[in-house]
Amino acid sequence: MNNSQKSNASLSQKLKNLDYHSTVASEFKVKTANGAILSILTICIICYLTLTEYRFNLTPTLRERAHVNATTSAGIEMEFDVTFPSVPCALLSVDANDPVGQSQSLHIDQEHRVWKHRIDERGRFIGKKSKFELGNSMQHEQQVEAIVKKKNVKFLQDNDDYYPDEEECGSCYGAGDEGECCNTCDDVKRAYQRKGWLFEKNMDIKQCRKVKKSSEMDGEGCNVHGIVALSSGGGNLHLAPSRELENFGKEQVFTSLTDFITQAFETFNVSHTVNKLRFGQEFPGDIYQLDGQERMIEDAYGMYQYYVQIVPTKYVFLNGTTIQTNQYSVTEHMRHVSPGSNKGLPGVFFFYEVSPLHVEIEEYYHGWVKFLTSVAAVIGGVVSTMTLFDNYLFSRVAGPNLDY
């Protein structure tokens, strides 16, 4: 044997000395029924844990962080859908106020507006829904032009929500501000109220020609829904029954003291169902606390209050796209309003406040490296554990019974 062969043999022997994965020759292996059962169980456990690790490491999970919001949003977009089974649409008013009590406009553009829909005693819709707007409905010249560019006019005309008899920007008959639109009869009445002008009942107001009176809606309810842009500084949105606008411009004649008392102390059943309440876009995993909640109000002078805490939220998807939206939590309170106390009125009030905290929710997954590392740990751990258990069973059960 030459020196080269001796050197290779010496190197091979040294490498063999480093082998810690030495195998046992097959003739020295003892196969038992217990070992077979443990082998099958080992494979099953490895498959189950590997699948679990796959789901854990490669399924998107959420990471949440909260911090003080350094910026203030321009406004809060609120979407709501509330049904009053015992309040006619002619009496139901919708108003929004900021923290100092100033009215906010519910109608900004074609997307931000409120609708009312009559419902019968069985909860079925009657006819078409009608637009309901508040105050300075729309600055026509600048905003309508932007809306026409943004939306397809033909689509709006084919939609069931479009009414050909309604003007694009109805006249306020001299009572509106410059550029203001009055598309409904209530809009015209509010404009006259704001100016302090006399609204005579014999005036020919186009928007008021087809308006139904509350007496024609006896036994009906009302569904009110829409999307409105509210102040980010807080405030409230309230839905309350009232005859103020219906009786505006009419001379009140009471034939008896009973009629006067009945009018002054009229009761309303403001039992309601909150079908939907949102403050921004929906995102995965969000919980909407009030959706589908029904509240039966036995107090005829009841003022039901929802105190909503809004938390600005940024949701980041795996592909990097983001949603700027809001989460909310709600506490509720029922308050009795004494007639004539001028301390509120029966209805449903949503008081909202924007939290100074900002929450970021990010989708992520651990990735393949973490998954493969976990699988290696699973296989090694399970095999080692089962080997120890097999050795124990062999030494205690099978070993003493073997014939050598």
C-alpha cells in the first residue's frame, strides 16, 4: 500500500470517527408489534403538527399597534340604517349637530345623503324611498360638476334611487344662500325657517306638491338610512319624531283645550332596530356591535342614547394596500324626557367622540424559513420522544420475553 492510499484510508477513518448517525445492522434490529404501533403513531403526529405549523406560519395573522394620533382627520363618514316600526316617515326628522350645537349638513354630494322609506305593519317597504336632506344641501356650481365627471349619468338614471321628477338642484324660492339647493319640501321649509320668513300654505312649491301627510301614513313605520360626513371633533346624529316641519307654515287652530294638550304632550313610540352602523370602510375581523340590535322602548317620552367611542384605524393588507377607517365601541342609556321641560325630545341619539388613539392593524405571516425550522423541530422532537418511549416499552415488556 503506497503512501497515497494510506493517507486516504487514514482520512476516511477519521471521518468515520465523526459519524454520530451510526446505523445498526438489520440483523441486530428487533421488530415488535409495539414498535409498529409507535411508528404509525409517530407518522400521524408528525403530519398533524406539520399541518398545524403550516397554518400558523403561512396563514396571514394580524399585528396590532396603538399610538397617539398626531394628526386630525378632516371628517368622519357615518353610514347608518335604522328602522322605526311605529313612526311615520312624515314625522321622522334627522339632524346632526357639532359639539357646540351647530347644525351639520347631511347632504354634501351624490354619495353623502339620507333616504327615508315607508314600511307597513308587517315591515314591508311601501313605494320608493325618498331623499331627505338638511340645511345647506349642496353648493351646486362647483360640486355637481365634479360629481358628473366622477359618475356615469346614465347609471344614475337607470338606478332605482333616481327620480326623474326631482331637479338636479331645486330652487329654495329666494330663502336659500348663494348656490344652495333645496331638493325636498323640508329643505324649502328649513330655508324659510332660517330666514324667519313666512311660509304660506297656499304657496306653489314644486317640491311640496307630492308630499304625503302623516295622517295618510297612519299605522306605518319608517326606515331611514344613508351616509353622512360629520365633524371629526365630535357631536351627535339624532333621529326624532316631530311635527315641526309638517306644521310649519300652517295656522294652528285648536277647537278645545284637549286638542291643545294632545298636541303639546303627544307621545311617540321610538322602538327601533339598528340594522347597520359604520364609521368608514369595512375591514376583515371587525366587530360591529349594534348591527341587527332591536330596542323596545316602553317609555313614550323616551330618549334613547348611544354613546359611541370612535377609534381611527389603519388596516394594512399583505399586498401593501391600506384602508383608513374607524372602529367603535358603544354604551347605551335610556333617558326620560319630561314634556315641556325643553331638556330634550323623544328619539334616538348617537353621540360620538373620536379617540386620540390610533390603531394600526397589519396582516403578516412568518414565512417559509420559520415553517421549515418548525417542521425540523417537530420531526426531531417527535422521533426522539417516540424512540425513548419505544426503548422503555422494549426494556419493560418485549425484551424479557425474547429468546436469544
